[in-house]
Amino acid sequence: MSVATEVTPARRAAYEVLRRTFDDGAWTDRAFTATAARLGLGGGELARARRLAYGSVQRRATSDHVIVALARRRRKIDSAALAALRLGLFELLFSDQVAEHAAVGEAVELAKGGTLGRGVPEARARATSGFVNALLRRAAREREELRGALDDSTPEGAAVAHSYPQWLARMWWQELGATEAVALMAAMNEPHETAFRVNTLRARPDALAGELRAAGVEVSGPGAGGPLGPPAGIVVAEAGDAVGARVATGELVPQSRGSQAVVELLDPAPGERVLDLCAGPGIKTTAIAARMEDRGELISIEADPRRADEVAGLCARAGVTCARVEVADVAEADLGSGYDRILLDPPCTDLGTLASRPDARWRKSPEACERLAGLQRRLLVRAARALRPGGTLVYSTCTISTRENEAVAGAAPDYAEVEVDDLGAAHRRLASRHDRRFLQLLPGRDRTTGFFIARFHRRGA
């Protein structure tokens, strides 16, 4: 009688997250947080489970391509087996120093348990797990050949090799060129940076970084190579308990270096009137308040009541008192007028954040780019009208899509009574290839989230 293989908590968590994502439609990050808490994961096991779960979700297209290539005949694959195959193939093809026998054996055990758990007869469950075992063992034997057969020299091949929807690979190929598109896709399959902003309302950057190093945290920064050059926040190799404690007290705020660059270019000053539109969850709101030294008037508007509560909660934790949070639809609300500076970070397709949102690539569509571009234009007009003459407006998105970025910002002077500031002249390396007045951060080149940034000033100063 065969002895069941014991499944490690990290693999069990990753498998459950795969099932929740693709069977139930759950968001991967939320499913992972809930699963990890239920299984009591921490430390290295938590980090390993996240890498397995996120990587397996991201690499769905590559894994499914390999499954079709290795299966001896076309067959309908049970969802429990498919999740196990995706997990096993991610480990075999894309994880370093993987123990092949453990990756295969535990995937087989997970497939068997997942199938039996849904009331499938034991004979069928054995057949399903046998199929998983045979396919993964063949993948282990042919690993180098399988990886070598992945060809990213065309958009269609890159979509398979780097696991993206075909439409997205084609769009980036056209908009960025082949080299940059491939670099972008590869970069967003790697773990995203663990970056923080030191909240200067609560702590001094140098002192806090020194305390974290004394606690054994590997810290880069402050001034950790921000896209615009120093100042930037800090980047840590791994966010453990020492970092978590500082987040809880508001001394550290999780914020990518790309997001920090947006506020740097807004450049708010103490005593000014500032408007933050589409503000949830409040990361940029608190960054603005810190640069204002918590002096002046900061209005933070968010349409979603839950996210508005997050803004208010983060402000309280960060020691921000100059901000007023309002629940309102920016497209309809009375925004007031006479603001010195306005930040508009409108809803977008988030295509620059796919490293931290592993399932997001499977939820996007080209239609969403078009639909959101129309909304973004309307919001940009409303934001511009709320500026005082000579005031500064920053339009930023965390996406990489000319329809939502350059096409919206480039036409703004025609409909929004603003003039463009030439950011590319000062930051040539980051200038958009489509309109060099604007900046486009790219994860493959800049190692941070893919923010687009445009800056304007109101006519009539």
C-alpha cells in the first residue's frame, strides 16, 4: 500500500489560492492573506507560499501551454488536477533549487485530495492523480527542452513564454517595441520591490533605517535609488516583524518608489491648498501631508466609502491632521476652486502593477483601456477647473497604455485650459517614447511600478 506524501504548508497554501482564484474568482492577494492566516504561516514559509501562489497564478498561460504539449491526448482536466499541475509546473520550470521529487509528489497528493474532496469516486481520483504524476515526471525529465522551446521573438510567442494575454503582448509590442516589451513582461513575473516611505511626521529617515539595520533588516536607503534620484524611501530585502511594527505605528508607509516619484513631482509645500482626487487607499495623501509638514489644507476625495475609510485610517496612523477626507464621485462632486496643487490619480487598468497583483493580467481587456480613457479625460477637465491660475496639476496612472496615458495627457491643453510642463527635459531617461514631455516608468528598466506622470499648470498666472 502506498504511503501518502505529506504536503508542506507553503504548497498547500499555494494550491488553495490557485483553486480560489481560478475556480471561485477570488482576488489572489486576498485569498492568499486569508489562507496564510488560517494555516498560521509566518517567516520563510510565508514568503515561500507567496512566491509559489503568485508565481503559479502569473504563469498560468505558460503552464497550460506545456500541459497541452505534454498530454498524450486531449482530455478535460479536473479543476483540482489543473491547479496541481499549474503549481507543479511552476516549480519545475521556474523555481530555483526545487526538489523535483517533492514538487511532483506533493502536487500529486494535492490533486488526489482535491478530487476526492469533491465527492469523485476513488478510482477516478486515482486515475486523475496518475495523470498528474505522469505529466509532471515527464516535465521534470524534459525541463530544459521545455524551457528552451519557449520563444519570445514574436508577440504571440512572448505571451506564452512570459504568460500574458495575447492582446496585451501585442499592445506592448506595438507601443514599446520588442525589446522593451519583453523586458517589461519578464520583470513583472519577478517579485515586486518591498519599498516604504519613511513618514517624516513620525520618524527621521536616517535614524529609522539605522534602527532597522540594528534589528537585522537588510535595508537600502534612505535615498534608495528613486527613479528621479534621491530623495526616495527605503527598500528592504524582506519585510519581517521589525518592519511590520513600524508600519503599525505609522513610521513607515508601504509605497513603491514609482508612487513616491508622483508626489515628488507634485511638490506640495507647507501652507498650500492641495486636492487629492481618487485618493484611496491614502498612500499618496499621507505622502503629500508629510511634504506639507502637516500645515495647510489638504482635501482627499474618494468615491468608495470603504477606501475612504482606509484613507482616514492611514491618516490617523501617520499623524496627519491637515487632511479632510470626503466621500464623493469626482466626476459629479463640487470640487471647489483655487487650489495651489492637485493630484489626479484616476481609475486605470493598473498594467504597471502586475508584479504585485498576480491575477490582474487575466482580468484586463482592451475594452477597459478605451472605457477608462473616456473617464480619465472627464476627470482631468474637472481637476483643471479647480486649479487657481498658475496652479500645478499632476495626472498620474499606474498603467502602461498610450490610450490612457499619452493620448489623454497630450490632448489636455485642447480641453482642460492647462499647459504642459516638460518633465522629459529634466528626466530624459524616463521620458515617454510617444511624447517626451511626459514620464513613463517601466518595471524592467526602473525596477519599480510602471507609473505614467504628466504635469500641467493652469493658464492665466
